[in-house]
Amino acid sequence: VQLVESGGGSVQAGGSQRLSCAFSGYTYSGHCMGWFRQAPGKEREGVAIIGSSGSTGYADSVKGRFTISQDNAKNTVYLQMNDLKPEDTAMYYCAAKSGGWNYWGQGTQVTVS
């Protein structure tokens, strides 16, 4: 299983960014994928998850600002982030669940100033 994130970078507060997670070797059907983030000195936290049926869930801190979506034809999961705030600065990781959250990407840095 391989997960590759892209789309991170620096953005000003109030701006938007879209992260992508291309996955391979993973049977998505019946499972779910998610985005997590970890800021310096803080624990990793869940940001958003999406099931193969399209059901979604979000952390309270990002509800109404972030949207997780999937493109099954491209084996890609996206995280659209709007109205970014400095506290959204973190390394963002894509993960795939099979039993537990067993598969992780290398992460992509998002910096909001």
C-alpha cells in the first residue's frame, strides 16, 4: 500500500489550499480513508475521514471550512481547506484504514501565516 500526499505549502490566513492523496495497493471498498495533522509539540489529530460510500466526518475545529472528497476513478482522496487559520499550520498526513489506521503517507506541510 502506498499513499502519496501533495498540495501543501505556505498560504496566508483566510486563503485556501487543496491537498491530494493518491493511493495504490489498497482496496478502498468497505473501508475508509482520512486526513490527520500534527503541529510541532502537539499530538497527531484527526481532521476528516471519508468512507468508500462517501460518508464523511470532521473534527469540530475544521467543520464548515474543510471538505474531504474522493475520486474513485483516480484512486485519490482530497482535502479542500478554506478560510485557513494560523492554527491550521501542521504536517498533514493521509491514512488508510484496514482494521486500524495501518497505512500512512509521508505527509505534506501546510503553513498558514
